[in-house]
Amino acid sequence: WRAGEKAREAYMSALTQCSPSKEIVCMMAEWFRACASLNDDVTPSRFQEKAADVYVQTVIGTRHRLPEFFLTSCAPIVKRLSHDQFQQIVLPAMKKALLRNPENSLTVASASVRDVSLDLSKYCLEIEKSVAAQLVSKNETTRSVAVELVKRLARQCSDPNAIEQLAQHLVGILNGSEGKLTLLEQRIAVLNALSNLSCHRVGGVSSVDSLSAMVIKELVSFAREEAYESAASSTFSTIGFWAARFSTSICDDLIG
């Protein structure tokens, strides 16, 4: 690879002729990593779309649970995705996989969201709706992975309107918009997801304060109706996460 651009191009051209597999996608990812270390941005751009296709086929489209170290090794491919590639190639496959095989696809979707170098604001509600059912799964591991995915998604979003939509959707789930949450663990998982949503990258003091005030108002209303002490305690904990984002003033709902 250090021999020059032609050598790197020949190597990747050979990989693209191979049948897609986990071994091939790992080798592609390592190739992208090497090009980055050599400050070569031109050669990788010629193969990014093909690498995205292989990533979708072998990683997102898998029917088996993939280990975290493997997903991490694929990060160089994901980091180079453009908005068009994410929207047209990765996102549709991700939504399909989450619908067909959510237990195994959640970790892949979470890793993909974590590793992109894009602002996902315009896709975040679409992604969150695809994992909403897993937030209230009866399986504890599935709930935990879904909650962590919300945090990773929030960290890739800077649009206050997008975060507000996400918060309103989660609050709606909490209040039974997609079916009553009969299990205490389900309500706590949604509250934890709301806590993680406070990790957003929204800029501007007024926007951040406005978001926090909106979420806290909804949570205070929920806490007043919650009969179980542990769920109420989780609600106050979530309020604390959002209150910590205030920069200028504390909203009246929190003081009251």
C-alpha cells in the first residue's frame, strides 16, 4: 500500500471483484484505514460506493449477531459515507433489517450510527421510529441496546427541531401512544432513552434551554401520574439530565 496510488488502486480493485464476505469487508476497512494514514483521500473516493454496498450486504444484512470488535473494525468504511450513500444505500437496508431481525440488527445499527461522520438530524426520527419497538421489548438486553442507540443518535444530531421531534415521540411512547406500557421495565427503558437524548449536539443557548424546558414540562406531567416509586424516581433522574443542560435559567415547571 505504501508503494503508491497505483498499488493501492490495484489492491482495492481486486477486493471488489471478490464475492462479498465478512473477510472482504474487513480487508476493505483496513485498506481505507491505511489510505487515511497515508493522507490519500483521492483513491478511496473511487471505491467508497462499492465498499458501502459490501458493508450493507455482509454487515447490515446479516442474520446473525456480530461481535463488537468486528463492527468496530468496519468503522473506516462507515466514516467515509456521504449523505447520499447513507440515505440511499445504508438507511433503507438498516430499516429493513431492523424490521426483519431486530434482535441481531440493533447492534449493527447502533455501531453504524456511532461511526458515521455525518450529522444525522434529518434521518434521526426515521431511525428512532425503527427501533422504538425494541425500547419496550420484554428482553432486557434488547432494551439496553436500543437505549444506547438513542444516545449515539443524539450525539450525531445538531438540529433542535429534530431533537424536539425525537423527544416528543419518546414522550408519546411513554404516555401510551403506541400501546400501554404495562411493565415497569418498559417505562424505565423509555425514560433512560429520554435521558440519553439529552446528549444531543444542539448549539445555541436559547435552543438548548428551550428543548430542556419542553422535555421537563412533559416529564413533570408524567411524574404526577406515575404510581410506581421506581418509575417516578427514574423520571426525576431523567429530569436531572435535561436540567443540567440549562445555561441561563431554570424553567418554571422545574421550580414548581
